[in-house]
Amino acid sequence: MSKNTIKCPSCESQIDVNKILYHQLEDELKQKNLMDKQKLEKENKKREDALEKKLEMLQAKEEKFEEALTKATKEQLKREKQKLHKELKQELLLEQSESMALK
């Protein structure tokens, strides 16, 4: 294995070019990974915000549905109660008139 070295013009020490290139490449890759990570985090945040907005909309729809269902149920119960009350009243009047006819 041959070493790729250069001599420093100032201090005349040997500098390993491979180490310099390795560190440069490492720094570039770290920077690229950091930028990719930030980009992914930003995209995930957008998705998360969109999902949260959809969830809020669904919860609002569900709340409106529950309110409408409760209102409709109360109205239906009220109508049924009135109907039963009317039927009971008619039965009582019929029994009363039959009772009077027998006397």
C-alpha cells in the first residue's frame, strides 16, 4: 500500500492526503445527512399537522353527528310519548263510556 503524502511548505512535515480527503468527505456527508434529516423532519411536521387538522375536523363532525342524533332521539321519544298518551287517553275514554253504558 502506498502512502499519499505531501510535504508542508511551511513546516516541512508530512501530511497524509488520504486523511485530509477522508475528513473532508466525512464532513460533507455529515452535512448532507443533517440537511436530509432536517428536510425529513420538516416533511413529517407537515404531515403531522395535516393529520391533526383532519382529526380535528373528524372530531367536529362526530360532535355534530352526536348532537343531531341526540336531538332526533329526543324528538322521536317525545312523539312516541305523545302517541302513547293519546292512545291511553282514548282507551280510558272508551272504557269510561262502556262503563257508563252498563250503568
